[in-house]
Amino acid sequence: MKILAIETATPASSVALGDGGSLAAMSVRVDRRGHIGFLMPAIEFCFEQTGWQRADIEAVAVDVGPGPFTGIRAGIATAQAFAAGVGAPLVAVSSLTVQALRAATGRRRIWSVVDMRRQQVAVAPYRPLPGGVAPDGLPEVLGFEEFRAVLDTEESDTLVVGDWQALPETTWGGLHRVRRGRPRYPSADVMLEIAAIRVAHGDFVAAEDVRPAYMREPDVQINWKMFRSEGVWPS
């Protein structure tokens, strides 16, 4: 099964083409604000490298977050348009799960971290399984000190992956059972593996039904109440 995977939920945007879970072509760029400009050239590059046609794609995978708002929107819109254009099902993937799967250790409990800015991180715990990982709790958005308190209660060896560099170095002092590791960001090649399994089990949605997993309100919001009360509207 030929799959297109689109990852724009973090600063490391990536696009991958794969046959089943096997990688055929990939393009990556790390740029906090360059998601939109990266996507279409990256997709074109991957098709040129493989010689595939757009009509060959049988499924599209997209990271729906958590992560920065602009990146998530760009990725989902592109995935929806592509999937609708070729009539392919769409697989929605979590950035936290992608990171945990790449980091699977075989024995350590895994905490996956995505920087949400404003001194907050989105986190979720996973337990390793043969050949993969499974959620070990619900994802949530925590402040730096709150996450430190969670890690302080860990009773088993734990691996923290993702953008843990966003947290201050003081977070890690005294956490003797906690290690930090890779990957720093989710990657489209890992999404190929997830998508191949989910499509085989019928776990996919129509393009128009995909929703972003922001996990909190946008940093900037329009004060519609003020506009209505003062009779002023944005241009």
C-alpha cells in the first residue's frame, strides 16, 4: 500500500512516501515558521524521487498534534486536499505517539513531550510492547513544574523523549530513574508504519472528518465582543 505521510506539528516538518511501512522517499526541514513554504516542494520532491503518480497513493497520514497551531493547520489542510483529490482515506496520528514509537526501548516507561510554549509542554506516557508502544495514560498540557512533579513520582526506569530541551535544566535535578533521549521531534517515516497498520485494520477517516488536537486555546485570539460593542470590525 502506497502512503503519503505529512508531519508539520512541530518545528521539524517532514514528508514521506512509503510502500506499506517501508520508506521510499523523504524530505525534512527544521524551521518553526516555515511549514507552509516547505510542504508542496517537499511533496513534489518525494514524488520525483520515487517516480510515483499522485493517483498511486492509497492512504494519507497526517500529524494532528499537539503542537504549534499554524503548523498543524497547514499539515491537515494539505493532507485533506490531497486525500480528497485522489480519493484516499486519511489516518490521523498524534505527534506524541510518533515520538514514543521511534524511542521504544523495550523496558523503560516512556514520556513523550511536545513544546507548547508559554512554559508549557504537552505530555503523554507510553509503555513499551514487542514491536511498538501503547498509551499508558491520557495526554495533557502541563507547566514545567507540574511535569517535574509527575516525573518525581515515577517508580520505574523512565525515558523522556521529544522536545525536553524546552524545559529548564533544573527540571532534571534529582530524578535518578529518569533519562532523556531521542527523538526530539516526530518524523513522517515513523508515521508510515503507524498508517500501514491502521489502514489494514480499517482505522481511518474521511478527509473532511479530521480534526486538530490543539489541547489548548490559541495564543492570539480576536476580541469579538469588543468589536461588536464598539462597532469596529477587523479589516
